[in-house]
Amino acid sequence: MITPGSRIGILGGGQLGRMMAIAARRLGYGVIGLDPDPACPLAAVADEMVVAAYGEAAAVAHLAARVAVLTVEFENVPAESLAAAQGRTRLAPGPQVLHAARHRLREKDLARHAGLTTTAYAAIHGPEDLDAALAVTGLPAILKTCELGYDGKGQRLLRSRDEAHAALSVLRPLPLIAEAVVPFRAECSVIIHRSPSGACAIHPVFENRHHRHILDVTLVPAALASATVAAAETGIRALAAALDLHGTLCAEFFVVGSGADERLVFNEMAPRPHNSGHVTIDASRCCQFENHIRAITDLPLGDTSLLLGGGAMVNLLGEVWASGEPDWANALTNAAIKVHLYGKGEPRSGRKMGHLNLAAADPAEAAKRLIAAREALRASP
Ligand code: AMP
């Protein structure tokens, strides 16, 4: 066990790093962050920041030597930096987890081996693979880069062979993954924490609604059949065990069919706290960030049950600031709504600036209230 008072290192200073650090400090740990931006969201919360690029192996090695455990807020840590950290401190999650989770082909292969259902998919290393891949997926299909894609970036819908050839000439780097389109009726995610001792805690399943490929609203618990929830839990446990995860893993699924025909199709995973889990800060007995810190330090995991039986979250993107400072007084007339802001300077369009949470027995009603509050935030011109 890494006892409170020890130092935790966090690679990446965005909102996830910041909320990890808030939880770590509540538990009495010190925090040293690493980020190229000295004004990043983590900087205001960490005891100390190392200002360096993630690929600067010497800086990562220096940080690693000063902390009892090093965690990450994103999966795309350059391999040289991970190698530099190894041997100097404990990595949580380990390099094998980041290696699998940062690559769409590897994560889908892993999910299949762990017994989860995926959509039909095929690797494309060059134009010569295209016909065979489309024979596996059929049309329409979705073509994605394997690495560095997020929030819908690096992917194209293919309705014809011509579109496929055009997309193949622009999407980089190779290889790409072609996926059959899943006729989903909803999207959901499930988050697990796993300690070095193998102890696990799983949050109730989240239902996620996206707008322009960016998470917009999360409801918890997702309205799913109990057999579907059980399948999500079995699936995430199998993934965490296969990866020998120390830390937090989020898996995203498509929900297909309903009633007795309802089933989950695995889409992707992230080896860290996830935007869909932000609602747990206010709706759950122990949130995803505190449980992440407990998992990487091997403290007993906290209770993931819901305080009031449910809740919802809405993201606040830069657009909320389009006409000036949001009207906080007007929006927060519902005193149960909690505001989380990440301390980011410039509210650019699509940039995640913060979120609103509401714990409530009825998640759909909570979401409705949060959406109304977000509307009221937009200052009148
Ligand atoms: P991803 O980056 O894989 O999470 O994809 C972003 C969004 O694109 C997902 O949330 C879905 O709405 C959609 N999408 C991705 N892959 C598929 C697929 N195979 N079938 C249908 N929709 C997809």
C-alpha cells in the first residue's frame, strides 16, 4: 500500500488530471504533475508541476524518481517516456494496458479474446486490403485511424467503394480499421477500478448521449435490462483481468435491440477515469477519481453505489461562453445542481470547460433540469 502522505505523479494536466489531483489531495497525498502548459487545469491543484512535453523522456524519468506511483490521464504516452519511467517508480496503469488501449485494433482483439462481442472489423494496411476488409464489414462501414482518434476525429463513414478509396488516401497513420456500422439505439459505458491486489469496484452503467461526436449528457443508471447490466459487468471484469489493470478502465458499448433481444456491442476503452463518470462526483458514495487514487495506491476501494439512486451530468463546452460570462445566478436557482469548472482560460468552441451534475432518483428528470440550467447559463446579448 502507498500510504497517504506519499507523492503521486500525474502525466497530463487536463481536467482528468485535475480531478484526480483533487481526490488525491483530499486523501492526503502530494501531487506532482507533468504537462507542457504551465497554466493547465492541473497546475492550480498540484503541489508542483514539471513543465515538459510528454515525449521528453528525461523529464518523465525525473518525475518518476520523485513519486511513489505514476498515473496518466491519457493513453497516448510516448513509448520512450514510459520506458524512462519504468524501473524508477510503479506505473498504474502499466505499459501493457496503455499499449492495448491506445490502439483500436489491439483493443478490439483483446475484447474478443476476453469474450465480448464486437462489430465485424478488419485491419487495412494499404489499398490492397480494402476489398477484403469491406467483404468483412459490408457497406456502409466506418473507417477509423487506430491511434490518436477521439471525439469522432480520424474517422469517415463509407457508403461506397469510391468513398472508401477517397477516405483511405486521407486518413493517417496506417493501419486503419474498418468497422461494420452498428444499428445502435443507445450508447453506454461502464467503469471499473482494480487494485494491485485484484480487488474490483464497478460503477452502475452510464447512458451517454453525444452531440457532434462529443459527449453531451450522461444518465445513471442506464435504463437497461438486468441481464444487459450483468453482461456489462462481466465484460469489464474480463477486460480488467486480461490487462492486469491497476487503476481505472472505462469501456464504451453500443446498445442494440430491446427487451429480451437487448445486447451490448463493445466499441472502445479508455484506461483512466472517463467523462461519462464525472456524474459520480456528486451522485455516488465514492466517485471515479477517488476510487482511481485508491486503486493505484492499493487502498481499499470505495462504495460505488448511488446516493439517491441516480443522477445526470451535462458537459459545458466553450459555446456556453459564446456571448460572454455565463449567467451563473440564473442557472443555479436549483440549489441541488453542482458546478465543476476546470479553470481553462480560453473557451474555444468544442472545448470541455466544465460540467454540471445533479443527483436524483429519476435520471431522465435530472438530465432535463441540467439541460435547462445549461440553457440559462448562456448570457443574454
Ligand atoms: P468512437 O471514436 O469510436 O467512440 O466513435 C465516435 C462515435 O461514432 C460513437 O460514439 C458512435 O456514435 C459513432 N460510431 C463509431 N463507431 C461506430 C460503429 N461501428 N457503428 C455505428 N456508429 C459508430
